[in-house]
Amino acid sequence: MSDYEVTEIGGLDAWRDHFGGFVSARSRDGRRVVDHELTMQFIGMTANALAPGEEAGYWHTHSRVEELYVFLEGRGQMGLDDDVVDVGPGSVVRVGQDVWRTWRAVPESDGELRWLCIRAGGEALPHIPDDSTRDPERPMPWGPSA
């Protein structure tokens, strides 16, 4: 058996219907902890949606985990230590260890602020993956290119 799993988190417009969190007491609308549904070993991911004007309501930091925020829709802001950064579709924000962070959807956003937060920890990744193997002779599963 191959080591992969598939889950469906729905289209971006369905993300606000998710309800979840890392612990039930802090769960909220618009959050889905995908790594609680899949057997993830080294990375984690949440799918998130905030309504215009809604904010996280808290700051947090990690001592061992690095986070990558990938913004897909809406307009928002992130508080990063003493800075405020505007974010929107296509913004990608890496937040290292010991950096305080929070976020909000700005009230004038045209729609919900939607993003993925990808978490990882452990050993630093090499600039070029050193554990990959390529097989240019293996046929593509969908047949020859036209």
C-alpha cells in the first residue's frame, strides 16, 4: 500500500462553514485543522476564513515551529512583532520561531480573508532537496503528451 491520503476541504467559499481548532475550547468558525484529519508527520496545515472586520483576537508565538501563511482571497493585515503587514491574494508570509503574530480581515475587504497556514519544525530543509530521485523513463500515468 502506498503512503498517501486524500481529503477534501471544499472550495474557498465553503471554508467559513468549517468549525475547528487545536482544542475544542478555542475552536471557531472558519478554521479546519487538516493535519488532524491526515497522518502528517513533519508538517501541519490549517484552512482559515475570517469575515470582513473579524480578527484572531489573540497573539501567539512558537519556539520550535515555523509557519508559512499563504493568502488566497480577501484583504487583511498581520501583526508581526512591532510591524503590521498588509496581506491579500498572492501574499506569502513566513514567520520564524519566537516572532509574535496575529491577523485580521480588514473591515473594507470585498469578501472573507482566506488562507492556508502551513506549520513545520525539526531539521532545516536543504536549499535543494537532497533526498529526491527522478525517473525520466517512467511513463506518465495519463499517457503520452500530445
